[in-house]
Amino acid sequence: MRSIGVDIHKDYAYVFELAGDGTKKHCKIPLYGPEMTKFCESLDEHAQVVVEASTNSFRFSEIAGRF
């Protein structure tokens, strides 16, 4: 299982991930561009995603909802 927290700002998002094996990752992803699409494509039924409630949360859900 992957536990993922997404902190969305105006033009980018900070993504923090804790994998089932204890591995931790974090990165800054532009909100508009191929990097965010690639991240959303990597989500599967085992990923638990928590998104900060903000204005751009809608943009993230639009992208993630395609996959």
C-alpha cells in the first residue's frame, strides 16, 4: 500500500509518499504539465491519497479522475 499526501499550491504540488516497505519519498511537481499526469497515472487501487483542501484541489481531482 502507498500512503500519499498532496499539498497543492498555485502552480505546483508537494507530494509526500510512504510506501508499504517503509520507503519515504517527496517531490515538487508542477500542477500543469506532463509530470502531474505521470504521477496520477502511477496511482492504483492500493494508493491512499490525501489532498489538502484548497482552490487548486479541483484541478488535481480533474487530472487524477482521468485514470
